[in-house]
Amino acid sequence: MQHGFIKVCAATPEMRVADVDFNTQKMIEAIKESSAHGSQLTVFPELCVCGYTCGDLFNQTTLIKACENALSKIAEATNEIDTLVFVGAPIRHDGKLFNCAIAIHRGKILAVIPKTFLPNYGEFYEGRYFSSSTEVVMDYISLNDKQFVPFTTKILFMASNCPGFTVAAEICEDLWSVQSPSLKHAQRGANIIVNLSCSDEIAGKAERRRTLIKAQSGKLICGYVYCNAGDGESSTDMTFSGHNIIAENGKILTESKLFKNGLLYSEIDVEMLGSERCRKAGAYYTDLKEERQDQRGDDGYYRSVFETFESEDNLSRKFSQTPFVPQDGLSERSELVLTIQQKGLEKRLKHTHSKTVLIGISGGLDSALALLVACRAFKSLGLDSKNIIGVTMPCFGTTKKTKGNSLKLIEALNATAKTIPISGSVLKHFKDIGHDFDDRNVTFENAQARMRTMVLMNMANDMGGLVIGTCDLSETALGWSTYNGDHMAMYGVNASVPKTLVKHLIAYEAEKLGGEVKKILTSILNTEISPELLPPDENGNIAQKTEDIVGPYVLHDFFIYYALRYAFPPDKIMFLAENAFKGVFSSKTIKKWLKSFYERFFKHQFKRSCMPDGVKVGAVSLSPRADWRMPSDAVANVWLEYFK
């Protein structure tokens, strides 16, 4: 699949304990089905060829030989299939029996990977039958007197025609152990870890399994394909639920329903994983130098190269239209973000010994959020909310609705309202600089924004207070702020909050506070986003609508997330946006605003280079002191090539 997506499958077919022929046929059918579905990687459960619960039958030569023959049949069945397949089987080697994962591709067995950590507690008795991989020096093995293949845990499977598609395997308990083999696999370059498992189902175990797999995939910055045995295993003492999980970088992409055998599919983004690893590489590989003993840097790993195919460009996984907004647990996340904003402001107030703050209140979203955060901080510090000064500064574009909402909100939150009309000051300034009032150019607009900032700054000096900035992450990314106007403040509480999240935070606080505050905030949420720097229309309504000029914020926040958080190229962002906004925006519209995003983002870096302090609340921030260091003169041509 293009754009770095690898389609994977965790397959738990119907099986019978010790019925090798039956199991082999079901696996071959599953391999063909997953291949037809476009899967480039298919994983089966632990010891699936014969069944995990064979007990003392593992000591029977007849069973072990049947399993070896089955592997040859499975390999032969993949002659015309490019899918990389992992199956589980018991393998004898050097007089010992091993619980193994066998990698198969295009008619060949590529390698045999023995299990390292053998559970021998509770209901598990693997030590009775199997030996650990620690008892094997890196070796080769021949199954059914055919070609010799590596017999080792230290092996990576690398697709020659798909950069980043690098796979390694571990088996069940290996994941649960303190020193999982996957730790070293990932350090050597494995982007996808497969786990062939037979984890029985008891109360509470499914949640523990989810937690462990999420944590492992997040810690290793990898995709994790966990394939568990199903209800065909023996129920003498245990039941098995076929709980399959596909995870990526700390998130579960999909999981199967308990006690339902079948094939589970998703796509793992190895391009994203590679980008994340590069970003964190300094800490990620710190211990490898000590382990490399010779001058060649030989790490003792085999590399098995295979060739994959390009699956169709249709994703089974879905991408949220609002990646900055959590899809579940919204209340908890909203409270956390607001608390982070609040605590950042509290620290600045305590450090500067300030008892007063000033906020320019416009009747819009950002200033409403800043005011809500200030109220929370003052309440936490035991300060009088009357020392929160909400300043409305009506001018040429101010409407009755926004001015009314501003004053109502300040009053409802028990802050102090100050109204300072600036029309006269701006007109005098126009006269001073020789600007024609009828020329509604950028000077006409920015003079108002800068006048408001001057008023706030001078009032703050006069009152010994701090000016709280309202500019959000989306505006900062697009340069949609007036340099030395709303661009400037003494502390920015919204600095890393994107517009789509601003709306959710206000909606959350509205529900929490209720009453008159909820009514006013709901009105603000339903107001067109506008800087109100041009006069209203003939009916007194907002004429200057931000999203008509810069584009829909829901699109720009999507672009910001994937361009900055994961450094995706324009074609991939376009691909994801078409997937996420299908039926909402046309491809033409998405492409238009994506191009605009890149043009604006590069053009306005100079504003970000000197932006004021502001609290970081999420993974994306444009602070020049922390997360984003970019020269103001960088050119966007490489990114804009896509749009030609």
C-alpha cells in the first residue's frame, strides 16, 4: 500500500487439538483469504499447527513429524502468494523440543524462531515439554531434509521493495517478561513485532492484555500484531477466546471480539513509525554501542530479505476528522487540558507577584477560553476574580452580538468589565500616518489590532497586571494574527490549543458551569469566527468571516496534526484527508486549502520566532523555545512541488 501503510492480519481459524491435517487445511484457507484481502503480513496463534493444549502428546514423535510435514504443505501453498506468514509449531533440534514461530514466504520457510520465556506456573507447564531459546547458539536447521534456514530469535525480515516494512517475532510469554525479545528487535530496526500467542481467558486478563500490548507498541514505537488461540483448543482446564489485537505506537487500532474465531485486519503505518523513531533516536539506541563487540558493528542479527506487493489504496482503519480532540474520554481530557492551562498561568502569576490580569474580550472563542482559564487560576490561588479585567474595545467591525456576549460573559464570571472604544484613537492614527479611511487594506485592519494591544499593555502597566494572550495554535500556524497586535502578550494560555479543541473546551466548561454562563458560551460557540476588523453588513451582522479567507479550521487542524506531529509529506496528508473527510469536502477543496496551509505556514514563521511564553498542553507546539525551531527565511518550494 502506498504512503507507508502495511496491511496486516491476525488469523485465528477453526482448529482441533492434535488434528494436524485439519488445522493445516484451515490455515491454508486463511492464508489465501488474507492474501485476497490484500494482507502483506499474516500471523497465526502459538503452536497452531497441532494445538497448544496437546500436553504429553508433544513427546510423541508422530505428532512432531506430522507438524514438520504440515509446514512443508503450508509453504507449498504459498508458492504464488507474496504474503509473509508466521505459523506456530513444535520443532525438534539438537535433541530438544522448542515452541517455535516459523516464517514462510513464497513457498519457502525463511526461518525458525524459538520461544525464549517458557511459563511454568499456574495452568502452564511448558517447561515440561520445551526448551528455551537461551539453550541454543545461533544455528541453522533443515526441516524435512530441505534447505537450511536460520534457527534463532535474532532475525529480522525485511521487505526489499518497501522501506520500513521490517518484521520480527516473539511468542506469547516473551511479551509478558521483563526483557522481551522485542526490545532488541525494535532497536535493530523492526517496525512491526508479531506475537504468536495462546493466552487463556480468565476474568480481567483481556484488559491486562490490551494494556500490555498498547504499552509495548508505544515504548518500542512499533506496530504490534498479537494473534491468540481460539476456542478450538482443549477446554479440559482452560478456555481460549481468540482475542487478537493490532496496535500501533501506543494505540489499539482494532481488536477481535472474545470467543469468536476469525481474521482481523488493519494497516500499520511504518512511515509514521520511522518518522517517530528518527525524532527520538537519541535516547532510543543508547545501549547498542556497548553491545557491538567488533569494529564492523556486527550485532549478531540475521536479515532475511523478501519481496512484498503493493496492496490497494483502500484503508480499513479510519482517521478522525479532529485528531486533536479525543474520540473517547472527552470530559477527562478537557478537564486535564484546562488544568494544564490554569496551572501554567498560576505559576506565572506567582512568579511575577501579579494579582491582576487583563484580557481583551472580543465575544469570540479564544478570548472566552482565556477568560475561563483565568477564572480557574484565580479561584485556585484564592484571588479575587474582580481583578480579572475583561476589556472590550469596540471599533469599526464590532457587532452588537459580540459586544453584548463579551460584557455578559465578564459579568457572569464575576470579573471586571472595562469598555474602551478605540475608533477615535484609530482615526487619529490614520490621520497621523496619512491613511485614507476608505482604503480597507491591511493597514485599516492591523491598526485596530495594534491599538487594542497597546491599550491592554498600557493598562497592565498602570494596574501592575499581566496581559493574557488569546491566540491559539491554529492561528499561530497560519499566521492569522497581527504582528505586535494580538500576536503579542505577557503570557499565552491558548498557545498550543488548536481551534477545534478550543470549541470542545468551551463546550465542556459551559456544561460544567451551567446557568447564564452556559447560555452565553453557547451563543459564542454559535457565532461566526471573525476578527471583526471590517464593518458589519447592512443588517449589522459579521461581514468578515475567517474561514472564508483562510479555510476551514477543521481541515487546517488536520493538516497541522499530520504535518507537524508526524512530518508527513503533502501527498500522504492529502490521502488521509480524503479518507477522513469523504463526503464532507471534495478532493479539490482539500487540495486548495492544503496548499494554502503550506504557503501560510512558511510565510509567517517570523511571527512564531518571537511569540510570547505560552503553556504547552499537547504533542504539538510551535514555541520557538521548545518544540519548533525553524528559520524565518525557509522556503516552501519542496513541499509545494506536490501542487504543481
